[in-house]
Amino acid sequence: MFEQIERVPGDAILGLIDAFKKDTNPNKVDLGVGVYRDASGNTPVLESVKIAEERLLSSETTKSYIGSHGDPAYGSAVLSLVLGETSPVLEANRASLTQSPGGTGALRLAADFIKANLPGKAIWLSAPTWPNHLGIFDAAGVERKSYPYVSADNTLDFDGMVETFETIPEGDIVLLHACCHNPSGFDLSKAQWQQVLEIISRRNLLPLIDFAYQGFGDGLDDDAYGVRLLAESLDEVIITSSCSKNFGIYRERTGALILIAKDQEQMENVRSQAAITARENYSNPPAHGGAIVSTILNDNALRVQWLGEVDEMRQRINSLRRNFVKAMAPYGLEERFRFIEQQRGMFSFTGLTPEQVDRLRDEFSIYMVRSGRANVAGLSHDVLDYVAKAIATVVK
């Protein structure tokens, strides 16, 4: 029967990985894959993570299942990280956390939860958004629609966004990026978050906030502004959280689905449904990554060390953004790319066309997604001049 199965195109970003590996140009630069890289081009294991793993290696006594909701210590630590240690939502016992295999697993849990418990409701995604958002909600059978986010001149189209929000049917879900919007790098200001809250509340929409990059924008608490604002102001919110980036534990697949309800009783109702959703999907989440996170967050010294490492990663990314703009100055393109300095997180919607991206790859061995999305963290100060000259060549 397999002879009826057709081959489909591979994932575009995974294809870039293969092409980059095969490229023999010593000057090649990878701006495609969405992982943090240090000045040497490596994705490092944080020192705080190493210490936590050493402790776990010596103290772990079992490899038994941790339950569909995951490790309670992890759940408590991540809820405080996301919502704030003095959160009124936590004080009122309105929040439930289900540990998941990465942020992607949390999104699939959210999609399955919506399909099973909110039948007939559509989800609205920003245009553009992380491409896997489309596949996840399609696979779960949730109707998908879109709202404007980036305009034709490569700026945040907030007016178009709120205009569309005013037309979304009551009860539909809107997916919002908490910070470090992927792929654009354009984030909402605090005033804009307040406006979004007003529309969502008035029109009775359900926000699903994808929180994958906490700490990579302006800081752990600043990046959580929109999340905490909506969680404390609305009766119902869905949040998906990832520890892949800020703890650097990509391969450990450590995330969380957070469901916020009107009161504790309703929270227990939705929590029971989340357990069934997880059980029918993967049963139990992997334990190691969650144990690393809870070990760090529950130890004062390790937490301080980790906070310093997150600050260092964020500051490096923001420094690369500033210096990239300066590197474009000799080519008269400093103002054209000024927005890159203002964006946040690892990614930038550069405004380059697919044809220009192809030339960068073919002529200069500089790899990025054909949409023009570049991983700024893939740069280093050593290659800035090379990349700037190449971009100036294809742009002019």
C-alpha cells in the first residue's frame, strides 16, 4: 500500500541546514536556523544548566513517569516565571500548567484543546507568523484565518491589526506573540497591548499567547508585560511557554501549556481536559528538561547565574542589531535598515526579496529563509562587514 504515498517537499528551514552543511565556502554564514549562537557560532550549554545537570545526575533516583501534567516543581516554577511571583492570578488559583514537549508541543496541546472544547471556533494568526503555526492548527482541524501584522513597507501594521480585530466573531481565538515576534521582530508597545486588551475584552475574544522568547527582548519581566496584562485583566487566557531559548535546552523539549480560567473551579475543569488532551497525544512529557529548569529556578545562586546568562545572550543580540545597522552605513543603507536596530529577539524581517535571498546564498553562501527572515543571533561581529557588503550588492 505504500506505493500510493507521494513524496512531499521537506521543511524549508531543515533544507537550509542540509544545504549549509554541504557548502564548502569557508565564509559561509547561517542566518536561517532559529537557534541562539555565540560569537564562535556555537549553541552553547549554559553554565547554570551544566551545574543543574550534574546535580540531577548524582541525585536522580528514578526514571518513572511524571504524569500527564508533568512535574509539579517545574509547573510551579514556570508559572511564577511567566505570570510573576506575586501574580494575583496565581494567588486566586486561576492558572493550570501542563508540561509539554517543547513550545511546539504546547501549541499542539492548545490546538487539540480548542478543537475538542471550543468546536466551531476559528484561530486568527498574524500575517506573517511562525510557519509551523499554520501546520499545527491545520493538523488539529482548527479553522485558520489571519490578521495583518507587517505592512508592505516592512513596518508594524498595528492599524490593520486592530481594524481586523474589530471584525473577528465573538468567541474566536487570536494568537498573539508575547515578544520577539517570529519572523518579523516587530513587537507591540505597552500602549498597543492596552489597546489590544480593550478590543479583546469588548469583543469577547479568546487570546492564545505564544511566549517562546522570554528574556530575549527587553528582559524577563518586560517581555511578560502583555502576557501578565491579559492574564490579570481577562477571565480566560491560553498561554504556551517554551524554555528552549532562554535556558538553551532546545533538544530537551521543555515547554508548557498554561490555561487561565475565571475562578479555581473552572480552572480545575479545564485542567482535567488538558490532562486528557496530553494523555491522548503523548501521555507523559519528557522529564529531564523540566528537572533542569526547576533545579535552576528553585536555587537562588543558580537562578542568579542563569539570569546573568540570559542577560548576556540578549545584550549580544541587541549589540549585533546595532552594529549591523552601522555596517550598512558605508553603502548608504543605514537608514534603510534602521528598523533592524528597533526590532527585538533573534529574528528580523529584513525586507529582502526571495530573489535577493537566493543571490546571497548562491553568490556569498549566506543562508536565510526566502521570506527574508534572518536569525540575527547567527551573525558574529567578525562577519558583519562581509554580510553587509553582500546585502548591499544584492540590494543595489
